[in-house]
Amino acid sequence: IFDPQDVAGDEKELRAPICCILGHVDAGKTKLLDCIRGTNVQGREAGGITQQIGATYLPAENIRDRTSLKAETAIKVPGLLVIDTPGHESFSKMRSRGLSMCDIAVVVVDITKGLEKQTVESLHLLRCHNVSFIVALNKVDRLYGWKECTNAPIVEALKKQSDDVKSEYKWRLTKVVTEFKENGFNTAPYYENNKKKKVVNIVPTSAESGEGVPDLLLLLVRWLPDIITDKLAYDDTIECTVLEVNEHKDLGTTVDVVLINGVLRQGDQVIVCTKQGAYKHHKEVRAAQGVKIVARGLQYAMAGTSLIVVKPGDDLRQAEAAAMQEIDMAISTTDEN
Ligand code: GDP
């Protein structure tokens, strides 16, 4: 899964950033995720994209192929892991853990509607958990008279539009910037944003025809790693969260986990927090990745809790005690919600 050649240069080794998609119902979260997975990719396997669990891994090379990025331009991260947010138990029941594992969020806003109730709720959650975000100002193709430029970078697509479309775009953009301001956030279209660390980037997109999607992907793999280099530093210490507990028709109960940092190896003994106490068992997987784990007893596993790895020589009791502490915390968080 991890190819060391994907890591550019001899700089500090970074892991893939983890990203989630939030926003009001119907803003286009699902469609945008589909677009991120599929644009310009003939077959998912060919593009190296894996989507075996509720998370999609996009290798850096896949993103390079889909953008105008020159071959010699380095991408410092091996890829991007996008969590399929909307349906996940850990997000609805235990949002705090779910969100805190994300390095960045994409907040989808419908350009024809501006900020809506759940957009504002998402902003509140992001602020509470101190998670940075990018705004995908979606459905630009709905602007009256929009000339479709499939999968084009947004600046290029905007240049091709008539004056009427340009001026409608401008006033809708200004309106959204004002609405963000009213909610305490400074935002600017990313192509005019000179203070990318302080001012939130807006990327106009169409999840229908793909305009702006290359820009969004580039921001995630090029700009973001420069902003949060330390947070993305690859570390051998395992950090892993259970995303979902599933019934699989052939495998029995499985847990889907997000490996935030470290490597899971075949033969590793793991402890999973369960509703009845703590659990074990894996092949090498390097962070950040989504992993499906199969083992007995997993039906009691709790979404949103940590997966703890016990290395040879580690104190099993200490690890179990840590798991028990998480179980208590998870139960109290669930109660709050
Ligand atoms: P979600 O509830 O935020 O996941 O929204 P969906 O992805 O389900 O999108 C809601 C509706 O808007 C669907 O009918 C989509 O086809 C449509 N939609 C989403 N994004 C776009 C877009 O960029 N352009 C257009 N024209 N329609 C879109």
C-alpha cells in the first residue's frame, strides 16, 4: 500500500492528510466525493484508488495526473485519505472523535443558496475542535448561462464565461464571503488569497462537471502540507480509530479503522474497545489509511474509540487499562449526544 518512492525529496517524511466533507444537506457532499473519486480516472484500480472501507485513499500520483501539476513539482505527501463522512456512525454519534482525527475539512456550500443552517452548525463544530477547513463553493454550473468546462481548473473555466455569468458569480461570491464574515470567518477565493494561513480558502467547484475539483485536490496535497507540516509528520507511534463496526456476509463482524499514524503489521496484536471490555490481532499498513479488520468478538466494538497496538514487550495490562478508560469516555460522550 505504501510506496516509499511516493515520498518526494529527502525532506521529513509526511503521512497522507485526512480530510472530511461537511455541509448542509443537498449542498453536494456526496456528489463532490464521487467526483473526487472518479474524475478523469478510467478505472479506480488503474488510478490506484482504494475504497474498501468508508474512506477513499487517493495516491499523490493519481492527483498529479488529474491536475496541471508538472512532473517535477513535488508532492510532499504520499496521498490523501478522504473520509466518507455523512453516513458514519462515529460522526453522527461521536462527532468529536471523528472530527478530531481529520487534518482538514471541506465545507460544501451551494453557491445558489449561500450559508444554510447545517453549514453554520458545521462551522461551529469545526471551531470547537479547532479543525481548519476549505470552502467548496459548489454548483457553479448552476449560474445562469454557465459554459461547461469539464474538470478544468476554476480560473480557466471562469475566463471562458460571459460577462453576465462573471458578474453573477462575483455577487454570489461576495454574498457568501459576507455570510462567513457574519459567522466570524475571513474567507477569500483561493486564487486571490495572499494570507492562506489566516484567511480561509474558497474554491468554486462543480461536482457535476468537475470545474474547480483539480484546484481543491491541489490545495489539499500542496498547500495543506506546508501549513501543517508538523501535524503530518510520519511517526511510528500508532494512532488508530475505529470508524465503523460492520456485519460482513463472508467475514463475520469486521471493524473498519482509520490508521492515522504508524504502521500496522501482520502479526500485530491489537486491542479494540468493546462494549464488554477490551480485544486483539494483522499485514503491514502504513498511515494514513483505512483498514478493515476481521476477528472474533468484534460485534461489541465501539465506533469512535481507539485501536491500541500491543508490541512485543509492551505491558498488555497497561494497554487494556487505556482501553477501559476510552470505553468510559466513549460511553459518556454517547450519553451527551
Ligand atoms: P448532499 O446531501 O450534500 O450529499 O448532496 P448531494 O451530493 O446528494 O447533492 C444534492 C443534489 O444536488 C443532487 O441532485 C446532485 O446531483 C446535485 N448536485 C450536487 N452537486 C452539484 C453541482 O455541482 N452541480 C449541479 N448542477 N448539481 C449538483
